[in-house]
Amino acid sequence: MPENVNATSCNDVSLPRRAALLGGAATALTAPAVFGQPTTNIRCGFWDHWVPAGNDALRRLCAQWGERNRATVGVDFITSVGNQNLLTIAAQAQSRSGHDILSFPAWEPASHARMLVNVDDVMGRLTAKYGAVTPAAEYLGKQDGRWVAIPAVSGTQMKPACVRIDLMQQHAGIDIRAMWPAENRAGPGADTWNWETFAVAAEKCNRAGFAFGLPMGSFTDAVDWVGALFASYGANVMDERGGITVRGNAKLRAAVEMCVRIARQLPNDVWAWDDASNNRALISGRSALVFNPPSAWVSARRDQPAVGAQCWTVPVPSGPEGRFVGYLPYFWGIWNFSRVQGPAKELLEFLSDRASAEVQTNTSAGYDIPPFLSMNDFPVWSNEGPPVGTVFNYPIKAHHNARTSVAFAPAPPAMAVQAYNQALNTKLIARIAQANETVDQALGWLERELNTIRRGG
Amino acid sequence: MPDSMTAAVSAPRGPESGAGGGLRRLARRRSTIAFLMTLPLICVIVGLVAYPAAYAVYLSTLNRRMDGFAGLLQFEILVDNETFWLVVWQSCLFAISAVLAKALIGFWLAHMLHHIPTKGQRKWRGMLLIPWVIPPALSTLGWWWMYDPTYSSLNWILAIFAVPAVPWLGEPWWARISVIMVNVWYGAPFFMIMYLAALKSVPEQLYEAAAIDGATSWQRLRHITLPMMQNIISITVLFSLIVTFANYDIVRVLTNGGPRDLTHVFATYAFQVGILSGNIPRGAAVSLFMLPALAVFAYFILRGVNRRNREMA
């Protein structure tokens, strides 16, 4: 029995080596508890931020929370390039294993509502402290009367207008900076900033060779700005119960006609633009306006400083039913197969508090928008530049009289997500403006597509 | 193995020879050994082919929430949907035209290469294979840049000749042609290398005999080359058709199915419906839709190959 011999000679006790190893392993496992070391492991899969430093903010915050709470927080960053995050979510939902906390893009909490832990308690405490969340976040994150995920700070964006100050002044005669100064007030002419004014400006800038860079394809930037325009006309295509409201809808027809009018003033390839095409249009100096978060301006500041210095973010034009801005949030959700649901909730509550939210927003140069309207006053939006104050109007301010919009709301999310991802609103416009169908023909097609979606439930 | 079999049968039964002897006999059988040797392959096929396929069939029979059996509902909905028929038509157009173009270009390239002296042939062969060895997602990104209407090299060249900029990916027919062109660029080298191998296997004596009989080059091609290459052409076309029908990355990178769904193929539409729109059963139904058509096509092609093999034997 050489094992016994070895064990004896090493430890001076009569203990087999295997038993000694097992005993050592057991001691090692219990040691952390004895000495107050981490006992909880939380695995997080966060969205891999466009802004590289954005990941560092979350990593630091998680480490900080872990130290305070004797927990080990493992953080993975999952890219949305190639829809890797969607594939990860689908795979984890199917296998019922993976991370404890995951970042869910806009529509995913609704899709996986039954597999997500109820976070009403966390949201209750957060709203008690910070007030209401923006309504679009509630539409996406609250399903069947319960919060299934927490609206995240990291990755959440809005899509107001990023305007070239010089080109707008020169070709459309609009002093956009005076109209929307970096102050908590509207400037002269702000009340005329509506879709009619916008369409006229689009025509003038197009004639001057600086067409607005508005995508009309099937990616989110396209669907979101058209969705915001539709919302500002009160043009819903489906009601809350999934009833189709296309036929005889005068508001929808008015919105479509306005959108077609604008689309005719855009470059002839916008039908195939992706979410980067509008950024390129702005950065290259060929476009007078895009609807985008500050990432377009940040890239322009880096690659084309002269262009970046002329960019100014302003609210989206208003329509007959008000002013709406495209909103594309992320959510933090906890899988119901997680074994650390309590600590995971605590971590998410920590990441959502004002101080943590400000860290995330600051690190992303103001890109990340907190879901709580009371947090839209972080100094970063006033201080970023050049020009200083360029993103002051990026988050919704009281004087904007604006609301967030999600295309195809208020349709039930299970149906709206299909219409959204199939870009039915931009295809509707394309059928008229590109394929020369009549408005009635195009609306008939839309109704049939919505019927198909509804039929599948 | 008859001796050992006899020995095993005729050996006297000891106290342990019941189950143990049976196992030994089973292990000595040729079929058992063959089965054991193919077991790894069977495991791979079951795990990576049969199971995913069966799971896809199962998924396609569920309702959208995946909590109830819906029979053929997903297929019924697809059949009633005009966008889906657009996808069917587009997939056929994409696959058939791309495979035809690849076969013709590959055939022509193979002939050109075959007639280059052996010394220089390797160099050309290597160069012509480059499109096929670059990962398609990467090379498609290069094409995407070239097709960009505002900043691309293609339109820059056209501008030199005062030709107006072409919206390569924004106008439906240009977009269709563009995705087909990239697929042909990527896949033609595969046909070329297969046809070149087939050409090299045609006995030179047949051409010599034909030359003595006064056959023209067209007659040599028609009566010698093509019949001798028929099997490889059939199998290559079949293989390429299946791969092209299932293509995803080219359309996804270049157009994402746009404009107005006019470049969607089965795979991109299935991804859009299944993963992006959260309707996995319908996405599975879309991806399964091409299976019967391809299976029938494969059956006839392979039957032709077998028949010709029997005739040649």
C-alpha cells in the first residue's frame, strides 16, 4: 500500500493520500465561509457596449458591489454584432442554463416573460426613490401587470435629431442651436419644429446636395424614426388587444403621406441602409441631419472634427398628436433557473441607482440613458462637446414636451415585435415611394401582413 | 473466422460460460465489429444531423409561445402569406441562377486551366481558388463596401466614365443581381477545381481517336468531355444547389433581405422570423420548407448517377 506510506511520511498521521486530498479539498471549499470570503457567484451577461469604456464602467460597478456583499460577480460582454446576444438568449432559454443575469434588447423581456423572475419589488423601490420610468420602457418591460426585467442604463438609447448647424442655417434658414439651446428652455421658433417644417427643410437640403440621412431599410434606426413619426400623428396600426386598425384610419394615412413626402427627398439608396449608413452620411459631411444617439457625433468628433464641431442634437419634430422620440432600451433580467435570484436583484438595484447610472452615462459620453425621467439632468449632457452642450437635448427635458416611442406600440409586444423586426412601417413607405404603389394598395398589403402576424398569436 | 467460431461452439460449457460466452460470440461477429467501428460516425450523424433535424420538425409543430402543439398551423400560415411566396421565388431565382452561372464559369475556367502547361498551372489554380478560401462573411463585407452607392469603388469607376451612380443594394433588381454576383464569385472556384479534376481523368486516347476520326472541338466536347464528366457535374450541381439554397451570410451582410423583402432567401427569412421576431416555430417551418423540394431533386440526381455507374460497370 504505497499510498498509505506516502501519506504517513508526509503528514505524520496514518491517512491515505486520497482521503487527505479529499479532506484538503473540503477544507478549501469551506475556508471562504470561515474567513468571510465570497460565497455567492453571480454570472452576468451584459451587452458589449459600442463605446469600449462602457464595459469598464459595468465591470467596476459589479466588482464594487461584489466586494461589499461578499460575492463573486462574473461578467461577460456579449456583442449584438451578428445578433450574438439574441442567439445567446435563445440558447439559454432553450437549455434553461447559462447566466443568472442577462441583458435583454427591447423586445426580448416580453418574448421570455415566463422565464424571467418577477422584479416588481426592485422596481417598486426604484420608482419610490426616482419617480416613474419612461412609458416606453414600461410597455416593453412590464408584462401582464408585472415587471419581468429592469430597464437598463447601459445600452439604452434614444434617437433624436443630430443636425448640422451650418448646413441647416445655410440651406433651410433654420438656426437650430438658437431654437434648441443647451438650456432648460425652448428657443425662438421651437414651436414650429414640426414635421411640416422638417419636410420643407429636407427638400431644401436635398436640393443643395445635403439630403437628410434617414434610413428606410429594415434596421432599427429606420423603423424607430418612422415609428416616432407615426406616433406623433397618432397612427397606430394595431390596438392594445391586437385588433388591426389600418382600414379607414385617417391618422395613419396622414402619417404615411408625410413620410412618403420626406422619403422622396432622401438619397436613392436609403432603402438598403443599415444602422451605420446614417452615421456615415453625417460623418462624411454629406448629410444635414440624421436621427441617432450621440454615437454619430462622437465618431464625427474623432474622425472629422470639423463636422463634429457643427453637430447639434435636438428633439424630434412634433406632429398633430405630440412629440415622440425613438427609444431603444436594454433590460436587465434574471432567469428563473438562476439559483441566486435574491443577490441578483440586489446587484441590479445597485446598478440602477442614481450614482451607478451616472457612472455608466458618463463613461459612454452620454450615450446611455437611464430609464428614470428624474435622471435626465446629469451634467455630462451639458458639458460634452465641442460644441459644448451639443448633446444637452439628447435626453428628454421637460420643455421638449416629448415622450418616448416604440414603433408598433401599443400592440401586444408579442405581435409588435414581429411587425417591428419585419420593418412593416418602412416597407409600407417603400411600396409607395419606391415601387409606386398607391397608398390604398400599400395599406392593403400592411393589413394582410398584420393579419398573418395576428393569426399565429 | 470459421475455426474460432467452431471452437467457441464446441467448447464445453463451464460454470461461467453462459452470458460471458454469448458476449464473446457477439464480439467475434463481423457485423458487431463493423457496427462498433462505425459507432463514432453514427453518433456524430445522430447528434449533429438527425437530432437537430427532428428537433426542427418538432419546433415547427408548436404554437408561437412554444407551449402547445399546433400541428401544421405554421405551414398553413406561411402558405397564405405573400411575403413568404416572394421568399420562395427569390430563393429559387438566387439558387438556380447562381448555380448555373457558377457551373458555366467553373467549366470555362477548368478548360482554360487544363490547357495551360503544367508548370504555370499551379500558380493560376492557386490564384483562382482565392475567393473560395476566404471566409464568405469577410469577403462579403468587402463586396458590401464596393457596392456602397456613395463611397464605393464601383460607382467611383462609373463616375469616371460619367455614368450615374447605381444604387447597387437599394434598387430591387440591382440588389438581386448583386447578391447573386457575390455568390457566383465565391462559389465558381469550387466548380472549377472539381471540373478540372474530372477533365484530368478523361483518357487522352479518346481525344486522339476522335482527332483521327476528324471530330471538331465542339464534337469532342459534346461526345467525349461532357459524357465523361456527367457524374461529377451532377454531383457538383446537387451539392452546390443545396448549399446555395441554404445560403445566409451573403444576403444578411449585403441587404438583410431588403429592399422590401426582395432579396430574402429561406435562411435569412427564417432567421428574421424565428430569432429576431421571437417566433421560433414559424422560423423552423420556413427553414424546413425547402427540404422536400431538395430531397426530390437529390433523389433524381443520385438515381441518375447510380444508373450511369451501373452502365459503365
